[in-house]
Amino acid sequence: QLNVIIRSLLQNLREKIDQLKDLLLRAVSTHQITQLEGDRRQNLVDDLLTRQKQLQASYKNEGTEPDVIRSSLMTGGVKRVVTNPWLLEESEETRGLGFDDLRQQQRRIIEEQDAGLDALSSIISRQKQMGQEIGNELDEQNEIIDDLTNLVENTDDKLRNQTRHVKLVDKKSTSCG
């Protein structure tokens, strides 16, 4: 009777893990969670699957050292070292949070990022406006410089003409005397 219960529980565990895989795949494909979070959760599901297979092997006595596994189960379990990098990188802020809490936290972060982007957008718009005003001022200054250049050229031409005229008058006055 105990064997029947164990087999049933192992089968139930396998079915629950398969349900988790399906739900995770659906959550990632519908963008309910980010790809990064999906990968982290997939690693956790894979870890569960590995543990389930170990339990199945120890039940069937197929493992390399079933007696060691069974004795470790009786003594409180094997001290397990976390080798999953996703588990090591989980921040204190997200540890222990449920799906809804994570989603709410993500929304809050996205709202903060949106506010920051809005502020950046207004700064960039202001800089664009200042750039356009500077460009307009430069255009006006260039027109003034062009006008001054034309006036200087006209004055230079008049000065040359007057200088030639003075030389001609001076030459005529010296030839008369």
C-alpha cells in the first residue's frame, strides 16, 4: 500500500512539474513575465525535474548509490550547494515575492523609467529649441556680416576712386606749374 502511495505521489509530482512547464511557457509567450525571469524560472523547473528523477531513481533502486540517497533522506537530506546562477543573482528586493508582487514591482520600475524618459525628453526638446534659436541668431548675424562686407567693399571702391582722382588732380597741378 505504501508503494502505491509513493508511485501515485511521484506521478502527481511529475504532472505538476509538467503543468508548471506549460504555464511558464504560456507566461513567457504572452509577455506576462520578462524573458530573463522566464529563464530563471525555467532553471528552477529544471531543478525540480532533476529532483523528481532522483526520487524516482531512488524509489526504483536505480541510482548509483541508492542506499546513500535513502540514508541521507532519513538524516535530514544531503547538504545541497546552490549551483544555479539564477538563484545566486536574485536580489533581496525580489526574493520571496509572488507573481503579482513582481509584476507590480516591474510596473513601478517601468513608471519610474517612463518619468525619467519624459524628463529627458523635455530636456532634449529644450536643447533643440535653444539650438534652433542659436541657428536663427547665427543666420541674422551672417546677414549683418554680409551687409557690412558689402558696405566695406563699396567704401573701398569709393576710396580707390577718390585716391585715383586725387592723384590725377595732383599730377595735373604739378604739370601746370
